[in-house]
Amino acid sequence: MFEAHLSQSAQEFLDKLDEFTSDRIKKRLKNLEETPIPSDSKFIGRENNEKIFRYRIGKFRALYKVKESVKIILIAKIEKRSKVYD
């Protein structure tokens, strides 16, 4: 089983949201611990030889890396769809 970790920017983004939306996103991200690469995630590239995926959560997107060797999912960024790739 994997362990999900939020980057500082991802945590700051969640802190700015209302509690309902923040909880909904956190529940979806928790699912990644069971299934690190669900069927509705999309591979979008590599950085430092680590695969980067996009995970859709309503109108929000989470960009994350799967670190197989240490069983960690690093959620690098959470943002609205229109801004996530900036």
C-alpha cells in the first residue's frame, strides 16, 4: 500500500478552499493510496525519471508522482483545471 504526501503548495491550496470542497478532494486523493494509478488518471510526462500523472477531481486537477521504490505518492500540485498546467 502506498502513502500519499502533499507538497507545501498543494496543502496551501487545500487550506484556502471551503471545508466541503477540501474534504471531497482529500477523500479522492486518499483513494490513490489503494490504487496509485486509477483508470481515470492520465500519464502526462516525466521529471527526473519519475512518472507524473494527472488526476481529475471535479473542476480541479491534481498532479502527482508515484515513487515506486519507497511506496509514496507525492501530490505536487492541486489547482483548477484552467490553471494547473501553468
